[in-house]
Amino acid sequence: MLIPSQVIITYVRPSWWLPGLEIGWGIVTGLIAFSQNAHQIYALRVLLGLFESSAWPGMMTLFSRSQMLRWTHSG
């Protein structure tokens, strides 16, 4: 999911994309508590994995950019 997330983040502002992923991640996590059988848990875990795998590259990109800015302006 690295490539699709990075492509989407170029079209959608990270300030919208990343919080949306985190909200979706929280909703899916909460829905796991209400699942009633194994098939529902499997489906929700797949969705949870999609949210998590999309959020991780975006967050790491933003953190690395802020770190690079600190390094270039500290000297």
C-alpha cells in the first residue's frame, strides 16, 4: 500500500488524508468489539490492515521531511 498512499497524498492534503485514515482505523477497531463471528472479524481485520498500511507511509514521509528541515536549518 506504499505506492497508492503516496499517490493519494499528492492529490489530497496530508492534513485531511492522515486524520481520515486514523478515524477509519479507530472506527474499524471499535467495530471489532461488536463482531459476532469469525468471518466478521476477518473482514474487519482486512480493513484495519488497509487503514494501517496506508497511514504508515504518509506519517513516515511527514516525519522524515520535518527531520530534514531541522537538519538543514540547524547549521
